[in-house]
Amino acid sequence: MSASSEALSLPGVKGVRLGAACAGIKRSDRDDLVVIEAAEGSVCAAVFTRNAFCAAPVIVAREHLGRHPRWLLINSGNANAGTGQRGLDDARRTCKALARLTGASAEQVLPFSTGVIGEYLPVDKIESALPRALSTLDEAGWGQAARAIMTTDTRPKGASRTLNLAGVPVTVTGIAKGAGMIHPDMATMLAFIATDAAVDQDGLQHCLSEAVDGSFNLITVDGDTSTNDACVLFASGAVGNPELNRRSADFFLLSRAVRDVCEELAEAIVRDGEGATKLIRIEIQEARDEAEARNVAKTIAHSPLVKTAFFASDPNWGRILAAIGRSGCAALDISKVAIWLGNVQIVENGGRAPSYTEEAGRAMMSESDILIRVTLGRGQAHQRVLTCDFSYDYVRINAEYRT
């Protein structure tokens, strides 16, 4: 998969600078190392993968999170996962290297890695490239950083929102990477977001956790949760607004902006799913509770049979029906289930809708953005999950990933 050359321009966040350089970790023709600096006094929140084989940088970042971090150190091309004690030592060594160059403590650095699992981190290459990355630090560095963290992504991913809090203009900007091994279990992929608003620690963590649950946790490309997933949110406080907390009148406005950024980044990841040709929105309605709605949606989204049918534009609605039936809904009354493809009803009262035609179904399946809507007739809860189709290229990309 070749990377797009499209440029990504995003509004800067006061008090946050980003720099990038080529360390030659996997390739020698592109940046693969990013440094992010947050101003003194910034607040940091983060969420991490729940994969039991979480990568060494995830373990170290968790350890450092409560130490008032000001620096993020990110590399692509090597995940530093499945590397045992040496992996932990290597992650800590990179933190110390950045700390020496910036006058920070090693505990103020959060390390992140993405790439091939099971290979040792080339620490010497990272140490050599750090001065170059630091020399490029810039509030306008978001686009360059977004490209440097890419692996199988075909394009950089970024989003931004501006808002007014008590007369003070505030920016929320974020970048993300991810195209495969995408099935959230906190977040997924790597995402780095910042705001120049002042927010207390509890409020910032709540803001991020809620945003992640309503965005990254509702997408899936292939049902695989990475060992390296992480999402970080900095609040620099550089615009001088009164510090927000969860009881502040403006807290909801900031939370909405952070969630909007996360939702845009999450959709960009699914659109760029490895080999993807279609974005599929699965909307479950009339479920007993939100958890049931989410489970039904993800069962459909994870079905290889459903996903390959969408790639072929084949309205094989029996595959959707079967996925709903095996999703674990207790005592499901199938006579109350209805399914639509866009505005075309394909299932009514648990069976083929009398008005449905293959022509209408095929026309909807040929679209690049497709909505599957399911009503279960069990309650008032609803949920939406984003996924994509499976194409020949998904197999090729992952079969050739290490070569």
C-alpha cells in the first residue's frame, strides 16, 4: 500500500509543539520519529489498550502518566511489543535520552511505538535522530507528525475544532494513525490530541474517556485489538481561560469539541481501513440496553461473510440476519426484527420484506457509504458502530506486512 502525498494542515494549539525526523527504523525515505512538547503546567490524560500482551511503551507510559508528563516520544516501524524485559529497558532508555536533551526527567516522557511486533527497538537510531526531531519543534507541526506516525495508513489523519469559552478562543486539534489491527478496547491505534484550554486533571481524564467510548470504541476494521493502542490528551492552559472542571458551565462545550475531534479521527481510520473500499455504518435500534445494541452491531461488523459481501456489492442479507441471530440476544423474538440497507427494507417481521427486490438491494450495496439499520423491537436503546468491507487487498497487505 503506497502512502498518499496529500498534505495535512491543522490549526496549532498554543503551548504544544511537535517535531519529526527520520530515524530509519524501517525505512530510510520518510520521517518515523515524533516528539511532542507541552508547556510547563500542562495537564495530561490518557487511555491505553487492555490487551494482556500490551507493549513495553504502554507499560512505561502508564507508569509515567501520574508524573506530570510534558513530552511524548513516538516511533513508527517497530512496536516494541513481545520484547520482554529488554523491551522495557529500551523504552525507558529512549525516555532518558529525550530527557537529557530537554532538561526534563525521564518520568515526564511518555513513549509510544507502532509497527512490527516481536522485534527489538533500534534505540541507537532513535537516540541519533532525537536532536533533529527537537530542532523542528513547531506549533504548526501537526501535519508532519501525522505522516511520521503512519504504518499501513494510506493518508495522514487529523481533525480540529475551535470554540469560545467565556470569551476566550480555544482550539482542540488531534492526529491519529491506524488502518489495520483495529478493534477498540479503550481506544485503538495511536491518537494524540491537545487543547490550549485550562482543565483540571479529573475533568480532562473524564473528557477523554467519554470521548473515546463514543468514538474509537465504536469502530472496527478487522476485530483485532492492538498491543500498542493509546490515546493521549494534553491541556496546555496557554490561552488563560479560568480552569475548567466537571462542574464548570463550559465543560460540556469543551467535551463536545474533544468528542467531535475523536469521532472525525475514528471515521478517518475506518475509511482508510487496510484494503477498504466502503464505509459501513451499522445502527441498532430498539435494543434492551446500550450494551446489547453495541454487541449486535459489533457481531455484524466482525463477520467476514458480511464484510466480503459488501466488497462484492452482493446484497446477501442472510449473512446479516445470521449475525444478529448469533449475537447472544436472550429470548430474541425474530418476528419483531427488521433490517434496512439505506432506505431499502430487506427484512420485515423476521423474514424477507415483501417490497424488497435484489435490484434495490444491489444498488444500495454499490454505494461507497452504506447504512445498515436494524430494529430489534426489545426496548429503546440504540448504538452505532463503524466498519468497512474486506477486500483482496486486506489479505495482501497483511500477508506482506513484514516484507
